[in-house]
Amino acid sequence: MDFQNLILETEGPVAVITINRPRVLNALDGPTLAELGRAVARLGPEVRALILTGAGDKAFVAGADIAFMRGLSPLEAREFARQGHAVLTALEKLPVPVIAAVNGFALGGGCELALACDLRVASDNAQFGQPEVNLGIIAGFGGSQRLARLVGPGLAKEMLFTGDRYDAARAREMGLVNYVVPKEELLPVCRDLAGRMARRGPVAVNLTKEAVNQGLQMDLASALALESDLFAVCFASQDRAEGMDAFLQKRQPAFSGK
Ligand code: COA
């Protein structure tokens, strides 16, 4: 099954998905979103971290495809938003860390795609924004929800109400991105981060992601109860025995992900 609008590459334990429609700054139409969903579903257990980026040196993803959206009926628009939610939620639920390597414009659906990743690293030419209000629509791929959860409601509302673009330095100040790096260093930095995460115990990394993501939707007491349960689950894994044995035997662990 070949992809028309994205590239899926795997290098050892790290997979890289590149949204590949540079002619329209990697804008997301229905078929591209569907391909992204299929690529995410295709990742096998050998993949221990995923990097998501955009083709070319101008854009990560410049948003949902406006030409595609122009002709949608209200019901089709709801389906498109639901498709976006399903694909971004699948990305969020992947059992491995997902890093957005934001190599230029991350606007509208592009910003929302980055928000569904676990962390974001931006090149110094990156620009973020939720410009939907300029088009007479609201953010439809989770931006009204995930942005506020990441940067807080005040900054999120500023971005969502103004539709303004924010440069990488400002995005860093807001906590929208973890690092800003020169553009030629973007993929090497992301590969280094992904590689380090990929070498840790996969069961532990997976359960940590679950604890943070699910815990954020709960009150603190319930979230701490979830943490203690997931902590206990680690003790059923081979990774836990290997990690502790390796430490006590003063050697590097060889995790199996089981
Ligand atoms: N949907 C569809 N096509 C898009 C697009 C989008 N979201 N963003 C860019 N494109 C297309 C442009 O229409 C243009 O196509 P053309 O060459 O056939 O005219 C091509 O990509 C290059 O974009 P262009 O606008 O010429 O580049 P620029 O450097 O002048 O501006 C942006 C870059 C990102 C500022 C500008 O393209 C833009 O504002 N895009 C829309 C962003 C947006 O509103 N996203 C949210 C959608 S919900």
C-alpha cells in the first residue's frame, strides 16, 4: 500500500512520517489525513519512537486544505473534523513517544497536529498559529481543547481569537515547544531525542505516556490511583526485571518490550 501524500521511513527503532504535499505547504485534505491514519496504524512493535515532520523547508503543515474545505456541506465538515479527531487521537494513543519536528509553518490543522504529538521541537523559522477565525471557522482538529491544556486558557484564547502567527521564540516562551534549534539541526536533534527514548524500557515509556495523558483528564486523587496501578503493572513486565537486574549487575539493560 503506497502513500501518495506522505513518506513513511523507519531507521532502526525510530520511524519518521513526512507529510509530503509541499506544493500546498503540506496542507491536510481528507485523503492525506486518511493516509496519516493508515501510516500510524501500520507502525509495528519494532518502532519505539516516531518523528512527524513536513516536506520542504517552508512548512510543517500550513493547515487543513482550504480548497478542499471550501466545498464541504455542514455534514461533510463534521465528518472532516471527526476524521481529524480520529487520526490525531490515534497518534496521541500510540504506545511510543511522538515528536513533532516543526520545520516551518504550523498553522491551523498543522498546529493541532503538532499539539497531538507528545513534544514539539521547532526550527528557528517555524511559525505557529490558529488562523481559523480569519476564515470564519473555529479550530476543528482539537485546537480549542489541546492548546488550552498545553499552554493554559489565557494564551490559548489569545492565539485562537486573534488568529495571529507566533514565531518559534515566542512559542518556546509559551511552552508550546520544548526546543528551538537552527533548521539544519532540527532532524538531528529530533533523532537524538527519539533515539534516547527508544533505548529506554518500552513498557515503562508506554505506561508513562498513558499515566500522563489519562491523568490529565482526572482529578489528582484518581490520577494518583491510576499511577499506582500502572506502577504495579510494570512489575509484571520482563523489562522491569531486566532493568533492575542490569542496574544491580552494572551493565546496560537489553529491553524486550515485554
Ligand atoms: N490550504 C490549501 N492550500 C494552501 C494552504 C492551506 N491551508 N496553505 C497554503 N496553501 C497553498 C497556497 O494556496 C499556495 O498555492 P498556489 O501556489 O496554488 O497559489 C501555496 O500553498 C503556497 O502558499 P502561499 O500562500 O503562496 O505562500 P506564502 O509564503 O505567501 O504564505 C502562508 C504562506 C502559510 C502564510 C499562507 O499560505 C497561508 O496563510 N496559508 C493558510 C493558512 C491557514 O489559514 N491555515 C488554516 C486553515 S484551517
